[in-house]
Amino acid sequence: MNRYRKLRTVAALLLFVAIVLLFLDFTGVTHAYLGWLAEVQLLPALLALNVWVVGVLIVLTLLFGRLYCSVICPLGVMQDIVARLGRKAKRNRYGYSKAKTLLRVVVLVLFGVLLALGLTSWAALIAPYSAFGRIATNLLQPLWMWGNNLLAMGAEWMDSYAFYRVEVLWRGAISLVVALVTLFVVGLLAWKHGRTWCNTICPVGTLLGFFARFSWLRPVIDRSKCNGCGLCARNCKAACINPKEHTIDMSRCVVCFDCLDSCRQGAIRYVPRRKQQPETASKEQPEAGVSRRTFLAVAATVAVTGVAEAKRKKVDGGVAAIVAKEAPARKREIVPAGAHSVRHLTQHCTACQLCISACPNRVLKPSNGLMRLMQPTISYVDGYCRPECTRCSEVCPTGAIQLITREEKSSISIGHAVWVKKNCLAASEGVQCDNCARHCPAGAITMVQAESYERAIPTIDTERCIGCGACEYLCPARPFSAIYVEGNDEHRQL
Amino acid sequence: MQTNDKKGLSRREFLRRLGLGGVAVVGSSAVSCSSDLVTGNKTGNGLVGGGTMTYRTTPTTGDRVSLLGYGCMRWPQVDPTDRNSPMDQEQVNRLVDYAIEHGVNYFDTAPVYGRGLSERVTGIALKRHPREKYFIATKLSNMRDFSREGALAMYRKSFEELQVDYIDYYLLHSIGGGDGIPTVKKRFFDNGVLEFLLKEREAGRIRNLGFSYHGDVKAFDYLLSLHDQIRWDFVQIQLNYVDWKHAGRRNTNADYLYAELWKRGIPSVIMEPLLGGRLASLNEHLTQRLKERRPEESVASWAFRFAGSPEGVLTVLSGMTYLEHLEDNIRTYSPLEPCSEAELTLLEDTAQRYLRYPLIGCTDCLYCMPCPYGLDIPGIFKHYNKCINEGNVSATSGDADYRRTRRAFLVGYDRAVPRLRQAAHCIGCRECVAHCPQSIDIPAQLRKIDAYVEDLRQGKEF
């Protein structure tokens, strides 16, 4: 294996493992260290108007070609992993094909139009990073959690607090199906044809392809050495090597350096643009071992398959059954603090669902709304937006949920509580209850002994309410809470 | 006030240098200083650890009373495991001898103590010493029988049992019980018993007349309002560093009680300085903080020093069953080193933390279950107590192992009790309260735990 390829493989695997971990981690430990991996993705950086990242990525591409696609993009690396397995099954399986430039440009334009229309989540269906994010969140994280729960069982048995049990939550059919379909389509294409997805559909690939045409370093075929065997083309995942013309389509080449290895004549070299005559270089000793080991380690990490069901706490006879909560029909949905408004979130979110996988309070769920497909939305059925947590704002790479501090969060009103008298135990059943008032972190709920009521009833000062949902989640009325949060059109600073 | 404080301090400093020991200094700035109480520090009878017992002098009779008083409610029994076992007279004699030898001269009993045996046992033990060596306190425990005859019979019986012809300190027992003032009137006024006792005092058979108080503060205020006519020689109150400011709903803060007495120049006799023994062993963290200040002194000594520090305290009663406790308490008061301002602050802080972390007296009997809202009440208490016992409840978020204890508490909480059955879901309907045989205020305890959990989850500093 040549040193370029080795370097590329190791770097790609490291970044891939890291970003997978970022999505799997429900504890929030890695977010501080790995959060940047999401931020350096091109589409999130564009949406976040992150000039630095976009600039660096373009310069990187102008220098080295589409290195982004083979190293940084997790969906790209995932395809390489699948493709490698495919090549194990059948060698020399690829071949040159012409660039489908028209299709690529049309898809890219369509993608841009959808973004401009604010249908970000629809556009994001084919965006590589968020497509991968949905696969990780919906397919990998549950496995990871089940694995964790196995360990937690062991830890509990040994009286250790090293692992704790988490509830593996159902995140909705749409996200699951989309993730499965994405995995199937991309995976199948990768297995059979390598990087077809990247070179026909992927808008980021097309965009970077424009810049890659002019890249300074590039693989070049030395006609004097080439014997026209075509092995390079048959091993090119990107199907971009035309052996007859001795040309390589740099708009599609993801600089994986596989061709350098496949050429038995040593005719292909990665050299600066104008330097058409390759120098004689010292022979590289192939060293397959290192990358294989790395690969196996990655495979083991990624495929943590704790299959066993998490042990459910047995409900003994001594406790009353608890009816599951149901979300009320809200006029306006709720989005996390830092998102400013549903509109802002809709326009900026690529639905990578990193926030959903990171939410420790089981509040963020994929939306089923047509305009906001799979983007995060808030439900207080399984928990509430706890005052100490700002994780979604920390991990969001696109600026859809902008970074906020705890202090800022405590003064951002994302919604306001609404009292439903007929559900309220204090009002309708005369039960002494102040659980909403007691848990309101904003002090927006006061129990008032109003006339004509047997018990004190909760009253809401909407000007102080931040919409965290503590009242809704902790209300004893089930399945519908007697107090629930209605989203604010625009988040406001209290 | 200020000048007096300064005087006290400089004098204490002076005496300390002489090695004679401490003179009481006003423990709290909350009390005014109009008392004619005399505090003294004269040579005691015995030595434990080299010092001499601190004495306080009563304003009305001039008695020099040892700051440590012997509570005679918990005399050792022949068989400590059998609640019906008779008192171990021999051991009681030894304890009394030791106490008197080391300067203790106040013995507090009551007709109802020790299944009605305490007065006799105490009398036997004290009879072996010269009468002028000790003061006897006993009470009129006419809580059930309000008749004059019954009260007088009880009064006379005490002389018999104690084998004395005068009683140094006589108390109207447990004022504030029942329904407060009406009960007081029935017990002592309507039947003329108080009038009788006042005459007994004039006759010298009662040298000091006072009352002991628990419960309804109106009764306390009422009796004090009669001070001008009755002239209480002393009053017995519950005082310790927890009850000082945090007596809770069913009792009255000791700072108020003490201030009311101090204002009138009435000496306070202190009961429950250890809160029923609970302040003798605090949890690991609180213990450690006290030990950091005074490594060689017991946890109980802090409570005794607190109770003994206020100048208006005549004596601090302790029901000592074991010689070691007696020794320790004598050591604490020989002489008393009053609590400094910093120490008082530490103890107030300890009280606040103590109130936050006392074990919950749940026996897991499940009578409270099922909670209509699905809470696992005993499960929550069990987890909380377990964490306290295992040192997984941090006193402050600054503790060295705070991160560990926080994790253990929270992870263990989710393991022990499913989230939907945790304390956050208690709505305070109070249906459980009536069922609890331990009289635990279950909703209050659950809220306390919930508040702690919330502090942990939010990572608040506390």
C-alpha cells in the first residue's frame, strides 16, 4: 500500500470512528472533544455561514482534490468500507463510466432551490453528512444503547456505577425508514459501484467536483509507462479513470489513491499539476497489516451489537400502574432554545439528528411535519427540557440551534404553559397538588386559592414562563397533562 | 450589650491565660442582655482531663449549679436488651458517684421516668452523698389526672421516693402538651395546684419553681406573661444547634425560647442537647468538618458546648447511660470553652446540612403503598438512606469526592426506582401520611429528596 493511501485510510478511519462516537454518545462526554467533526462538514458549515470552514475546505480541495469526500465525509468513508467488502467478494469490479454531468448539475440546482425555499429537510435527504447522521442516530445508537444496558446490568450486579441504564427510545417511523432506505440505497450502490452516489447524486460531491477540477495535486497516468491494462479503471471506485485516454476526471476523483496501488507498472503518480513527467521514486513496501488492524478495530467499535433487550424493571404488586403520557395537540410546535424560531430552525437544519441523539432528557424527537421532516421537535412525553442542559446547542453544526449558555437558556422563552382546567386534579377532583408550581424553574406558576375552588389551583405568569415543560411532564394528570406548553412563534428573551 | 460582650471576651481571654478555664459568653447576638444571672468559674470538685467543671449561679437562690446536669431518664438496666428489665442500681450508684466526684451536682428526674422507677433509684444513689452536695429536680407529671388530690399525691410521693425533705428544683412538667393553654389551666390553675406549689416554695420545701416546655408556644408565652406574679426561678427548654433555628412545625425555635427567658432574667435548663442522641453521631462528612476543627473532641462535645455557651443556661441535661458518655461530657464542661462566632456559624451550617441529610425512619413496611400516583415511596427512602449510610450524599458540592457521590446517587436512584416512580412525581396529596406508623411526613421527605436530586442534576453549588 502506498503511503498516500495508507495515510488517507488511517485518517479516514480515525475521523469516521470519532464521528460515529459523536453520534452514539448519549452521555455528552465526547461532545466537547468531537463536536468539531460535525462543524467541519461542508453543508452544515454553509448553513452556519461558517466562512472559515468553507474556505478551508475549498482550499483543501483546490490543493489535493476531493480529499473531503474520502476522509472527512462520514457517508463517503462508510461507502468505502462497504465497497471494500464488495471488492473482497469480487475483485476488479468497477469500470470507467462517463460523467453524468447533467444529472449532477440538475440535482445540485434542485438541492439549491429546495434550500432557498426553506425546505431544508427535504434537501437534506440527499445531503451526505445528515444522511449519515440519521443512520447513526436511528440505527446505530439503539444498538449502542442496548450494548450499554448490558454493561449496566453487569455493573449493577457488581455494585459499580461505571455504567448506567438508558431507555432506548422509539424515534418515529419516518426517520427510521428514511435511515434504512438511505443505508440500503447508498450501501447497495457502494457495494456494486463504489462511489456512484457521490458522483451522481451527492450535491456536496458535485460542488467540490467543480473545485477539484483545478486541484494542484492529482493522480496522473504516465503514458510512457502505461501498458493499457485497465486495472486502474477496474479498481477505481469513482469510475473516473479513462484508461484509453489516459485521463482521470478530477471532478469525480475522490483521491483515494487506490489506483496508485493497482497499477503494476507504477505508471500512476500523485503529483503537482504541471509536473507531467513523474520522477523515479523509491519503491514502497506494501504494508497491508496496519490498515487492516485499524479497520478491524473500527469494525468492532462500530458494530457494538448488544442484541439482548434491556432488562425492564418489574412492576411489583405494590405500586399503581402509570398511564403513559400523550402529547397534546399544540398550535405551535416547540423547538429548543437557541433555535430562535421554528422558521429559523427549518431553514438551517439538515436533519442530521445529532441533537436528537445527544439529548439526555429525551425531549428532542424527529418531526413528522411535512416542512420539517426529521428535524428536531420537542415533546414532553418522556422528559422535560432541563435547566442545566444545553447539549443540543453545543452539538448543532449548522447554527440551526445556536450555542447558548445555561444562563442564557434560563431567560429564553421557547413557549408558554397553558392550563387545562378539566384535566387538573386540583381543580376538578379537589386533590391537593402543586407539582407544576413546585418544579417550575422559572417560578412562573403560583398556586392560588381562588374563589369557587376547593383547592389551590395553578396560575401561570406567561411573562416568566420559559416553556421548559417541567410542568407538563410532571403533571399527574394522564394521559393528557393539565398543563402543557404551547410553542412561541419567536423565542423571546425574558 | 457590646460592652458586656467585650468584657466577657477579655475576661475569658484572661482566665484562659491563667489556665482556669472559660467563662460563658453570650452565644448569640440575638439575645438582649438584661439578666442579673451570675456566671461563675470557680474551682470544681474533680478533674477530668485537668480542668474544673463550669458552674452557673441562679439569681434567686444563688445555687452554684454544674453546667452538666444528670438526666435520670435513661438509667442503665440490668438487661439492656429487655425494656422491662429493672434498673441496675449498682451501676447507677457508680455513675452518680463518678458524676458527683467530678463536679456534677444537678440531677433531673420525674415521677414518670423509667417506668416510674427513676425517682427511687436516683434517690437511693444520691442518699449516699451529703444532701448539700447536689440539687434534685423533679416534676409534677399530672398529664392525665388533673385533680388537685392526684397532683398533691404525686408531689408528696416524690419526697418519699427521693428520700428528701425539700426539692431543689420543681417543675410543672411538659407545658405546651395537650391543647396548650386550656390544658395548662386545667392542670395547675383551676385546681389551685400552682397556688399550692407557690406556698410550698414559700415554706422552703420547693427551693426553685419552674416548668418544662414542649409543643404549643402559646402555653409557654402564657406562663411567662405571669412571671411578675409567679416569679419563675427557672424554665426547662429543648435547645440544641438544630432546634436553635430549625425546630420545625411542631416545636418552637430555641433561640426564641431562650431569648424570652433571658429577657426576663430566668435561667434556662436545657434538655435534648443531643436531639435524642442524634447529634452524637453525624454522618461522615459533617463529622469530618467538626473533626477538622477539633480533632480530639467528640461530635457530642460540640452539641454540649453549643448548649452550654449561652450565659443564661443554668445547666445542660444529658441522660447518660454509659460512663464513657459521662466522662466525655464532664471533659467538655471542665471547663466549658464557649463556642466562638466562627464555631457557631459552623454549627448553624451543620444544622442546616443535618436537616438535609438525616436518615429517614422508614422501615419498609409498605403500609403507604400503593401510592395512587405510582410512586415507590419505600424504594425512594431506601435508596436515600443507603446513600447516606454509604457516604454517597455529599454535604457540599465542594467535597473532594462530590463527583463520585453525585454519580453514585443519581445512577443508583435510576436503578432503584424507575423515573416515573421517583420523588419528582409526588404531588403532595398526603394520602400516605395517615398510614405511616413511623409518623414520617412522607411528602415532605420526598420533596426534600427531590430537591437534593435536583441540586445534583443541575450541578448546583451547595
